[in-house]
Amino acid sequence: MLRAVDDTPDACRGFLALAGEASWQRRMADLAVRATSQSWRGRATQQRHALELILARLAGQRQAPRLGRAERLVLALAREAVALADTLPQEPRTRLRERLLQGLTGEATLIPLFHLLREAARQRERGFTVRFTGLTENTPYDLLLEREGVQAELVCETLSAEEGRQVPRGDWCRLMDGINPDLQTWLAAHPGRYLLKMTLPEGIQGPEQLAELQQRISAMLADRKRQDASAAAVLKLDPLMLAGAQAAGQGLPERLRNQFGPDAQLAVTADPAGGSVFVMAARAGRENAVAGAIVRRLEAAAESRLSGTRAGIVSVFLEDVERPEWRSLRETLEVEGAVRRFFTTTKAARITAVACATRMEMFGMAPPDAAEQGELRFRNQAHPAAKLSALQPAILSFS
């Protein structure tokens, strides 16, 4: 596992120098506008771009700050990037900088680059010689591993959990930002504790449905209706009867999550002065398919990014997933079951092993929030290379 190191912000500033001061300052100015805590989308932006905001905060320190575990790990990876850049010729170094700049554009993040750096560091610690052939030779796979004369190609993929959600979190945040002014006004005029349950049989299918749903909620509140049903959505307003929910106090989000499950989108609006609470909970008509999205990415990687002439490892970084959802995906064996079923198909023939990690592992959280050993690992028993002893540190199967 990548070790959390004690370091000064010099490593952070060296990393930012790879991007260039102008590019970095433009990015920070953009995030300052979008990451306002006064909106749901702003808070989501803060969460999504936490890595960049950590780097910016540390780079701005005049003296070496007292670092938490996540910050030490981030700095260790930033130092990995600087050390790698120093070893690369001009053209590969340019490719590295292009990847960095891609992560500082629009909705993209630095996570794909840091996933690559983290994976390389972990494989070196396992005793492999690691070559960044994706940068140096423009190979479709990212890393070439070698140990005891055996080679393996390693692909680093980054996948958003949004691809498997029926009610995307981004759409949910836009809905909440749109409805929140009306909701605040309504709650002030109708003190109490409320629960608005929304069943969306087909999830949210684009901006038109999102706008229609917002209008229906506003109209429902204005007319003081308790229920509104259509083929697209069933809305039901009830008193909030959740135990211990007399106020939006500590522990309410956890109790709501326990009641509605990891697939639900939840929001709490509160009037602390009056003790009023309004909870919104939305679920689609079917469960999320995050594990299915992972398998689709594995299929694409096997077809386009592995040669089939060596052992092939695909390391998937699952983005935009929170701790309860990631824990549920592991404890219900949903990811394991989907990957193992994939291994029985012909599309998996080029893949020797699969790994899966999230920010919980990258930022050094402890189990059960994070997976044991820093990732989930699955071995394709049908692949000839799966039994090679030289590869066992990289493809140890999850159990």
C-alpha cells in the first residue's frame, strides 16, 4: 500500500508547476465560482473536486502544516508525479502534462491521473518493475509490469457511479437547487416535520423530465396536496415519523439512509429556529446498476486496451460514490458477483485480474468504509496467467 509520508508543501507546489501557474489559477477561479456552499450543486462540486482543493490549500501554506492522513497521501502522489516528470523525455513529459491539464478542465478531475500514480506505486511496492508505457510509447495500456521474467499489461480506468444510477446525483442536485426557494417559503408557512417520497419508475430521463418534476412538486406544495401520481412519478407527502427525527440533528442522515437504502437520493431541509424538517427521498422503479456499469467498462477495456499477448490487469477507479453506497456494493457482493459472471464470458479472455478502488481507499479511510488492502481484487481463474507465481502479488483474488 502507498505509504503516507511526511512532506512539506514543496512537493505540492512542484506538482502545480507541472500544470503551469496560469492554468492552475484559472481552475481555482472557476471552482471558486462553482463550489459555493450555498447550493446543492456547489457542495457536490466541492466533494467532486476535493483533490484539487486539497492541493490548492496545501500549496498556499507558508509553513509546513499539520497534515491528516488523506493530505499526506495526496502529497505522496503529487511527489510521485513530480519524480515521474523528471525522468521522462520531452514528448512523454508533454503527454503527462496533457493528462494533468485534462483533469483541470470542466467537470473532469485529477482523479484519473492520481489513480495511475497510485497504481504504479502500489505495484512497485509489490515487487514489480513498472514502466509507464502509456506515456513513453503511447501504448493503449498504461503500465507494463515485470517480475521474475513475467510481464503484465495494466490498464487504469476511471468510471463514474452516475453511469449506473437511475436517479443521477447531478440531476438530484439540480432539482434541489430549483425547488429549494419554494420549499423554504413553504416550510416557514407550514411548520412541522414532513416526508416527501418520490417513486420514479424510469428514474430521471433528462432535463425536460427534471423540469416537469420540479413544477409538480411546487404545485403540490402550493395546493397543499398529499399525493400526486402519474406514469413518470408518484409523489406522496406524509408526516415524518422516523424515530428520533424531532429535529434535523446529528444522526438524521444516517437514520434516513438506513430506512431508504443506498440507492435512494435524500435531501433534508430544516428550520432550526422552529424545529421544522422537510425530507425528500427519491427512488427509481429498479435498483441502481453500478456493478453493471463496471462490467461494461471492463468489456471495453478488454477489447480496446489489452493486447492479449500478456497477462492483462484492469484497475477500475469508481468515482462519485459515497461511503454507504460503496460499503453496500461490497457487503452485498454485488460487484464481486458481476465481475465473476463477466469472467465466464468470452469477452473476459484477455483479462487476468480486476481491481476496484474508490476515494475511500485513495484517501486512506479504514475498513469498513474502505476495502481491505486498499482495493477489491478478483482473479480470472480461467486465464492461463492467473496461476503464474510471479503475478500473484498483483492478482491475489478477493475473498
